[in-house]
Amino acid sequence: MVMVDMAYAMTQGPNGAGSGAVTTQLMFFAAIFAIFYFLLIRPQQKQKKDREAMLSSVKKGDRVVTTGGLYGTVVGLNEQTMTLKVADSVKLDFERSALGRIVTATGEKDSGS
């Protein structure tokens, strides 16, 4: 009995407007997806790509700021860690992902944007 009800519900109305409503709904969902893609997904992917490029481009001697706000100079690098010199005889190890940004001599952001 349920299959008969479903088949009856899927039939077109008396004026033949059933396929137009489905097309309108599909266009609406496609527009919503496009909006989400261009406003949320794409910028996030670009930001992630830029961050990965910055993390891979850091080298010894760069002046950096960690995500915690600590300024230092990179004196050692590893696949996962970096060693920062923050004072004359103070060296600290950080995860490479803790890098906030690379700074130049003027204090500006050096990641190209």
C-alpha cells in the first residue's frame, strides 16, 4: 500500500507543473552550494595553502612570531620543530605549526599578501 501512495505522490499534477518544480529546486540547491563554495570553502582552502607555503618556506635566520605572540629568530629547523633564539642565551623549541608569521625588519608581514 505504501508503494502505491509513493507512486501517486510522484505523479505530475493536472497542469503538468511537476518537472518545473523539481528543476527549480535543483537550481536553488545548486545556487546555495555555489554560494557556500565561493564564500566559505574556497577562501579556507586558499588560506590553508598559503599557510602551508609559509611553514615550508621558513629558514634559519628568519625573524618570526609564534601564535602565542613570542618573537624570536629561527636558529634550528626540523620536520616538525623549530628552535627559536629569543634572547642571548635563551633558545626555545616549538612545533612548526606554532609559527604565526614571518616578520621583516620593519615589522611587516613577509608572507607575500
